[in-house]
Amino acid sequence: MALLSRKRTILAKTEATYGVDPTPTGSANAILVRNLSITPLSAEMVSRDLVRPYLGASEQLIASKYVGCEFEVEMAGSGTAGTAPAYGPLLMACGFAEADGVSDVTYTPVSASFGSATIYYNVDGVLHKITGARGNVEMMINTSQIPVFKFTFTGLYNAPSDAAAPTVTYTPFQTPLAANSSNTTGFSLFSYSAAMESLSLNMGNAVTYRTLIGAEDVLMTDRQVTGSVVFEAPTIATKDFFSIALASSLGALDITHGTVSGNKVQITSSRVDISNPTYSDSNGIQMLNVPLTLVPSTAGNDEISIVVK
């Protein structure tokens, strides 16, 4: 029987102990995704390289194996201010800590005690379990498109099995809004409120699968948060981003997507470094393309925050 590509599900749940399956369920842990792809087996091979009195290849033996998975989640709230979004476990598996407030939930980066998740990928009755998953996330906001979190995960291999697709509940996922001047507000860079075309931020997590005798895990070894923003170019008198780039000054970035309480996502940083602004054309309008690097303070773990409210 043919497996239908449209009939796929993703479940994800935070692991209490690294690599130990917490058994996510369709009713509590379903993730509504798009642009889903999986590499169900990435094997590192070693050749026997045998010397024999005839020609031919030697057997390739599996030295290690892991799984890759990537998908996008629409950028939206949980429906209730102060309630964590259903994609929260994914952010925590990408090096964030979750702090619940009265009217919001804040995600900030960490440099130790990294979270991990178990991900169930089911394609029309074939189940792939990915344990010990850690990864990277990109945030993309483009005019007239749905803003998304793009997740890329690496996890431990588990033998696939035949299992009925779960019955999933997607009610925690709110209907998203397209990015425009009504739905996406408060954008500012270095205290300048610009007419923005696009913003992308990449956590730049260095995620490494490692296997030793007696140990197998996925490690997060570094983080370099970078990005870029494109907006209508101002006059120099209005805002001189070229001087700012030359001075290596740090400034603030702020943007909020969403219009009502319970369905807003705010991304902020107070320590943005810009470099090499360039021009581009958009429908005859001169745009400024600004590369971004988000730098932590001496206290650390404060170069970016994601507030769901």
C-alpha cells in the first residue's frame, strides 16, 4: 500500500531525562507544521578495505547513525496570555529557557543545562521516533507572508515501526496573521522606526551528533545569533546607519507580530551590532539591507528574547 505524503504528523515533548522517550501523544503534544522533511537515517560508514586477489568493493559497516528533521511553525500565540505555546518544547530544545509570567511567556537563551525533546514523525502509519533531539531555530518575518519559526533538529536513531497515525489536537495553535503594517507593529532598529520589508534572525546553534564508546548524544556547543533586516532607506540626516556600523555601536531591535492578547509574539534585543549596510531596489524604492549580529552582555544569555503574550 502506498504511503501518502499528505498524511503526516509531528508530535514533540520535552524530555525529563536526556534521550529517554517521554511518550508524546496526539492529544497533548501535536505540532502543527509546514514544509516538513525528515532524514530518517544518516549513517556514518567505515569500509573494511579488504585486500583480496580479485576486484570488487568491500562491505561498508555502520559506525554511527542519527536522524535529521526540519519544519516550520507559524509564529502565533497560544490563545491565552501567560500560557506557553504548544511549540514551546521546540524552543527549549533549541537552547532557550521558558519563564512563565502572568500575562506572557518569555524565552531567553541558555549556555548550560540544554533541553531536549522526543519527536514522533508518523507518515501514514510508519512511525519514526527521534529521541534526544536538539536543534536550531530561525525567525523569519516577510511582508505579505506568514511569519514562521524554522526548526532544524538532530536526534538519536530509533528503529522505525508500523503504528497507526495518532489522532491529533491542534486547538492550541492559533490562526496566524500575515505580516503587514496592521498586524506587525513596533519595528525599530537603533530607535529608528522604519518601513520594514523583511527580518530574519538565526540562533546559529552549533549542534553536533557525537558517539563514543559508552556515550551517544547530540550536543549544543556554541551559539552565534545573526540576521538581516531590509527596510526603506532613510536620509543620512534622518538616521545614519553607515556611521553606526563604523562605530561598532550596539543598539536595540524590537518587533511585535499580532494584534490581540493571547496571539502576539514580540522579539527584542538591546545589543545589536550592524555591519556593511547595502542598497537594493524594491519596486523602484531604495531599500537598505543591514546585517545583524546579536551580542550578549558580560552577564550572558541576554542577546535576544522571544515574548509570547
